[in-house]
Amino acid sequence: MSSSSAIRDEISARLDQLDEATLAGYAESELPSETDETFALLMQALLQLSLGEREQIMYGWFDADQLKAFGAYAMRMGALALAERSDSLLLSAYIAQAIEGFRSVEDEAELVTERLTVLRDVALALDVDAIDLAWEVAPLANPGAAEHFRDFFPRAQVEPA
């Protein structure tokens, strides 16, 4: 079995764990949870794929509720990062928000902006450069979500002398 095939099998197995019953009430469940671990392992597998492969899987395999739950996971990891003072959990939150951007959120731009605001505030509380983190994560998202990240976290433009 090829490496890509094994990764796809891993993703499929993790998606099977994220059924409707599991996702019901997930956002309000105790931190951390088994579902958080499932999302963490799913993200690890997704990040081993190229952007093209990831797009194919995100658009073809995930249902809307599973994609939307990445936003809940991002908020949960942001809260846990703050509670545990953990830069790595904050990175997971940013990555999850980038992945969540694979779904069409034109009608939810305000919600995405709210989530990015929360993640920025957590980064500031942890003394992490939110802009650098966002720009590091943006290439993991689809082009539209990557642009939203870059627009929300603009880099300072230096005027030529």
C-alpha cells in the first residue's frame, strides 16, 4: 500500500468516527475530549497530503457538519492553549481554522472573523506573533481562506525610502 493510500485510509477511518452523534454537542463538551484527539489525528493525516490532494478529500469526503466542526475544534484548542499556556495547541487551533476554510463560508464571514479575532487574542495573551503564525498557516488552506487569513493578519508594508 502506498503512503498516500495509507494516509487516505487513516483519514477515512477518522471521518467514520466523526458521525452526527459524535459531533452533536461537541463544541460544548469537556476539554480535552476523545473527539479532540480524533481531530488532531485527522489534521496530522491531512497535512501529510499535498494541497491538491487535501482539497480533493476535503470537498469530496467531508460533509458540511464535519467541516464546520473544525471551527469548533479551533476554538476549543484556542481555549486549551490559553489554559495550558501552550504555543503548540495554539498552532493546532490556527491550522484547524485554516482547514475549516475549505467549506464555503461566504455567508459566515462574520463568524470566521470572530474566530480569527479570538485566536489573535489568544496569541497576544501567550506572547505569540499572531501575524507570523497566520502567514505560516495560510498556505495550508484553500486559496480563498488563505486570502482571508492574510487580509485579517496583514503584514506591515514598508514604504521605500
